[in-house]
Amino acid sequence: MKKLVSVVLPTYNEEANIASTTLKVLEQEKCLQDWEIYVVVADDIRSSDRTEQIVKELAKKNKRVHFIKVEPGLGVGLIKGHQYALDYLKPDVLAQLDADGQVVPDVLVRLINVIEEGYSLAIGSRFVTGGKNQLTLVRKIFTYGASLFCRLFAGPWNIKEVTNSARAFTPELFKKINLKRLPWRERTFIIQPAFLHEAILAGAKYKEVPLVFKNRLEGYSKNKVFNYTYDVVTYSIDVFLNRLGINIRFFYLTRRAKTFVKFSMVGFIGTMVDFLFYKIFINGLGFAPATAKGFSAEIAILNNFILNNFWTFRYRKTKTNTWQKLGIFNLVSLGGLLISVFIVKFLHIIYGDGFIYLFGRHIAYNNFYFFATIPPVMLWNFTINHFITWRHSDD
Ligand SMILES: Nc1nc2c(ncn2[C@@H]2O[C@H](COP(=O)(O)OP(=O)(O)O)[C@@H](O)[C@H]2O)c(=O)[nH]1
Ligand SMILES: [Mg+2]
């Protein structure tokens, strides 16, 4: 009796690739004499192209091809795909690959061989001998950076590849994975490193095998690299904190508070821009400090507006146009400026000019007045911009 491997192919608008990828995956059987390959295509309900019709046609002709429709998100596609396989196909090994043909499908043979050697988890990797990453420079930097960050903070150090889906594992391992903790329902690719982490906690015996990742020829990538970077960083910090015994669900909190976190990052960058131009105007152009501050503050406001408009609140549909938003944003910032002046004035009246002695230095009270303005001004700016400047309107 042959053994059975189910291969989940998650799809989201993959009409140009899914037929050829499915056939190439099934073809790998010629290098796997003891195995029968089954394919489960897990198509996102948001797919608006012909992926579904194409796979259903294939499934009619070939009982090895199965099709399910799944809720949005890569994690949902993968997990629901494996659950379907366990329920209906009773596989000896669960495997998964990208459906777009970017990953050369012969990796499947190596993944299964590793499971046959006695490992419970085989990981396709661009970072072991024979592996190749033929993506653009930005993506290469991301792959490497994510790998390094995960290895340092989440561990283990000896897994080099964390951000692709090509893997195989035993049903026993899959059943031991804590799905309550794994963020598989989140609409992000974080499932890729998070699944590894949870698999290791579930006792996986793992090994990496080489994989060639080509550039995409057809269709488009759904990988939002900037968001993915944010998730990899916050997830790894979450794991790290957990290890220190600090269980504050950092990943979930920062995801829920994502807009606020982005807004704060913009504010931080804006403060640096403000300070940089303040110094340039004074030292380079000989402006008086007050004049320099006026110009540098407006440059910082423009900087923050652009970042907030095209990043923080990018998905907000507003009734106002960009110029109107810029006008409102300036007014809100002016409000913030007034608030900070009042706070400094108020604190100065109460506490006056003084020093405290900290770390062997005299530190003037006015430094604390400056920093005391940041939380209330942040709150003001965020609240007003959230509810007014970038007010979301559905119609
Ligand atoms: N079901 C499902 N599949 C997805 C989703 N996002 C991406 N995929 C599939 O996952 C695979 C990898 O995604 P891709 O966009 O190619 O990311 P990249 O290879 O990292 O650029 C492809 O087969 C996609 O069709 C999703 O939200 N739901
Ligand atoms: Mg891809």
C-alpha cells in the first residue's frame, strides 16, 4: 500500500498559476515511488478571478485534486486546508506549498524524504546549501532580516528560514499544535514564522531542506512586506517577553493598536525632522531660533502629514480631498502646539526654574516640562486626526 501525502495550495487570485502548479505538484510522484500525492486547493473567498472554476474543472477529471473555499488570510487557507485533508483524505504526511509556482515544486520530494528519515517537521529553506532566493533586493533584505530577527528573539538559532510556506509535517505534530495560541486567523503572513514556533513548542524534530524561490511570473504578490515586517518584529518580541515570564500578548495588542503605533512612529520621526531642520536653519543658514523653529515645525508637519496620509491612514476613505486634509492637519497641529505651550507655562508657574540631580548631572526642570507635553499632545493629535481629519466614510 502506498502512503499518502496531502499538499495544501493556498490561493488568492491565482488563475494564471494554479493549474500548472497543481499538475507540477502531482508530477512529483514519479520521484516518490511509495507515495500518492493529493492536492487541496484552499481558495480565499475574496478571489475574484477564475481560480475556482479552473480548480473545479481539474477536480472533476482527477480525484486527487480537492477544492475548498476559505475565509480571508493565508493562515486560514493553510490551517483549514490541513484540517480538510485530515478529515477527508487521512494522509500520512501533511504538506504545503505556494500555489503561484514561485517555489520550485521538487522541494516536495526533499520534504517527504526528511519525514521518512524520522523527522516530524521538514522546512523548505533558501538559506541552506542548494537553496536560492531569486527575489527582488527589497524582498531579499526582508527575508534575511526577518530570519535574523526571529532567530535572535524567538529562536531557535538553528532554523534559518522562517518566511515561506514550503513545509511538510506529520499529522501527529499538527494535532499537537496549540491553535488557540497560533495567530492563524489574522490577515497577515505571520503564520509562517508563528507556525514554526508553535511546532517547536509542540516538540517538533525538524530539519531544513534546500528550496529555490523564483521571482513571480504571473499574477501579483499579496505579501505586504512593510506590514509583514511589523508583524515579525512584534511577534518575535512577544515570544521573547513570554520567555521572560511577561505574558502581555504583545503581538495582539500591537496589532489591535496598529494605527496608533504607526501614528506614534510618525510622531517620533517628525520630532527628529523638526530638530534636524531647526539645527540646519540656525547653524547653516544663520536663522534666529524662533524663525528656525517656525520653519522646522512646518516641515515636520508636512512630513507627518505625508506619512500619515499615505501610510497610517492609507485605507481610510474620506469625504475630504488631500488639500483639505492638509489644512485640517495644520490646524490640529497648531492646536497641539497651543496645548504644549499651555502645559509648559502651567508647569513653569507651579514648579518654576530648578534642577534635579540625576546620574551625577544637574538636569533642569524645563526638560521635564518638554517631555510632559508629549503624551497629552499625542492624545490630542491622534484623537482629532482619527475622528476628523481621516474620518472614515463608507459612502
Ligand atoms: N487562501 C489564501 N491564500 C493566500 C492569501 N494570501 C496569499 N495567498 C497565497 O499564498 C501564496 C503566497 O502568496 P504570495 O502573494 O505569492 O506571497 P509571496 O510569495 O510572499 O510574494 C500564493 O499561493 C497566494 O495565492 C490569503 O489571504 N488567502
Ligand atoms: Mg508568491
